[in-house]
Amino acid sequence: MKNNMDRRKFLKRSIIGATALTIIPRHVMGNGFIPPSDQLTKGIIGTGGMGRGHLNYAGTRLVAVCDVDKKHLELGRQLVSERIAAYHDFRELILDKNVDIVHIATPPHWHGIMSVEAAKAGKDIWCEKPMTRTIGEGKRVMEAVKQYGVKFRLNTWFRFADSFYGLGTPVRPLKKLVQSGMLGWPLKVTISKHTGFDWKFFWVGKENLAPETVPAELDYDMWLGPAPYKPYNSHRVHQTFRGYWDYDGGGLGDMGQHYIDPVQYLLGKDNTSPVKVEVDAPQQHPDAIGTWRSITYTYDDGCQIVLWGGDYGNPDTPYISGPNGNVYKNFVCDIPDWEKKLAAYPEPEEQVTDFIESVKTRKPFALNEQNGFRSSTIVNMGVVALRLNRTLHFDPVKLEFKNDEAANRLLDQPIRSPWNI
């Protein structure tokens, strides 16, 4: 831990000592220029489409990439004109002393292990969604981040930035409306194609895949990592891996935290979880993910989050429905003079929405390992209910399903040797 603390003091003091000769005063370079000596460094694990698409963030400099596919690794190496480190094994990138922030852009079955290993190495973490593939792995990440004192960002940003899909507004005004109490309580939020949220049902798997020859450039055993061994087929990896339970959760896994995390924030549920999940879906294949009609989550106070897949459901259903009013697509509210009334209420609490600020000040990021774990848990509760095709009851304190041994076996699924978390 001493080495980790020394590194953090080193960063906070704006990089002095051995690198002092490289510091260039800002006024020499002009307003807005950040000298390399002021930038945090980043390493990306997984340089497929997602990893390569998240390069340019102000205040960071890419110094290392890692991928088990040689073609992807070369594309990652070409992201910047400077010479950077390129690794086959993620553990080498994590231990690279030149890397401050580890960006995890792999399939979700790797997120838990990589996040925990990065935390152990004292590295701050930028992780793609979903946070983890299981509830148990998410719990372990949350514990490791706290234990080793690192900062964690989950890379879905809609609770604090950008227009929120079909609502046509940032989440902040929605949060203000909900916390004002004007809509009443409890609330039901319906996330569907009708309210502006498409669940991407093209992320489905194929049954009875025929074995294929592993491409020379891919280390398939390392790509599988902790996942159960299955014979290679091109549909299992890269762009289509989301269709298989071993690696993700289909359209729910892909878009769930994007769509649901802001709702958790709107409802003030960052420190708890639903107590019940119900599904209406065809029986799922044990390997290949299929589609579903609806998933309904209920909290102990009666609030609900309802997911409708495809064209299922009533097109006229509001996005938020409450005892005193409703909010529809494009931020249409049926409360008379609601905008004028809302102006009298206080604004939502400010958040740290710049991860670089979070790393430098050591303040928690807006979407971190704790509230990110809770929204990931919502997604993974739905995954377990779909796989078992039945209603489940959940204890948000013990973080386990009630009186359901089969469901609890899916909290912590077997990890292939030699990996562990």
C-alpha cells in the first residue's frame, strides 16, 4: 500500500521530482492547453470497437493498450501517433507503472476480475457497462474499490449528461420534477420502444453452434478466461458475444444500465434494490439468449420499473406514471402549469461528473462502484429471472434471493480455473 500512496502523492503534487524537467508552463502553450506533465495516463484493456471509441477524454493520455486478438491490438496501438506499450495479458498493463487509470472495455464476463485486480494494484478504474455479469462479482468489485482506496467510474453517463433517449431532455429536470413530489408517490417508470427506449433484440444467440477453427490472431482460451469452455465459433466472440449467457445478458445486458441507472437515480434508489422481479418471456435456452415480453421490478415502497421488449405493451403508456400526474415521451407532462410550478423547487444536488476531477481530488464520481453496483444488480436480477423463467423475491440488504436455491446459485457462478475473484 505504501507504493500506492506514494504514487497518489506524486500525482497530487502535479508531478514533481524526476519529471520536473518536462513541465511546461501553461502560459507558454496558450489558454486551455494541458501540458503532458499535468495529464493522467490511461491504459485500455480491450481494443475492439468499444475500446477504440473511448480514447479522447480531456486530461488523459493513452500510454498502453491490451487485447488477446492481435488484429485488435494493432488497431489499438494505432490510436495515437506516439509509441505506446502493447500487451497480450491484461495483468501486465495493470502493473505498468506508467498507467494511472485502467479502462476496461472487454466483454462483461471479464469486468469483475479485471476491476478487482486493478484495485489491488492501486489503479483507478474506468469500466464499461454492465458493471459485472453477476451480482456476486459486483459485490466483490465494490468491496475491492473500498478496500484499496481507488476511484471507480462506470461508463454510462445519462444520469448526469446528454439528452436521455426518447425523453428529449437531460435527466436533471426529470430528477427535479420527481423530487418535487408533484407527481405523487409511488411511481411507475415504463422503459420501452413506446417511451423512446429500444431493447436491441438483435443481441440474441444461436443454438447448437458448430465448432470452427480458431483464427490465428485470437487467443481464444484467454478470451474465454473465467467463462466455461465452449468450442470456438465466430458468433461467440467480438461483436456478437452479447447473445450468450456466459459473457453478457443480451439486449438487457447491453442497454440495461444506460436505461435503468438514471431511473434508479430519479427514484432515489441508489442505496437499495427492488424486492421482486417478474418476467413474461419464452423459456430461455441455457446457452443462447432469446427475447422477452416484459420484466417488472417492484420496490418495497411500491415503486416499479417496467421493461417492455420489442413492440409489446400499450403505445400510449406514459414514461412515468404517478398518482398526481404523468410524464410522456419528449418530456410532456400532464400536470397543469407544471413548468411554472417546478421553478419554485430546489435543484438536485450537484455531482462530480468529471472523472479526472474525481481522480485528482479523490471525491467519488457521480456513477461509482456503489450506485453502479445497485443499477447493475437490477439488470442481473432480470437476467436470473429470465434464465429461470419465474418470479423472484430479493433481499436488498443480504443481496440474495429469498427461498430460491437455484436463483442464488446464479449470484456467484463458477469461474474457470485458474481465474478467481
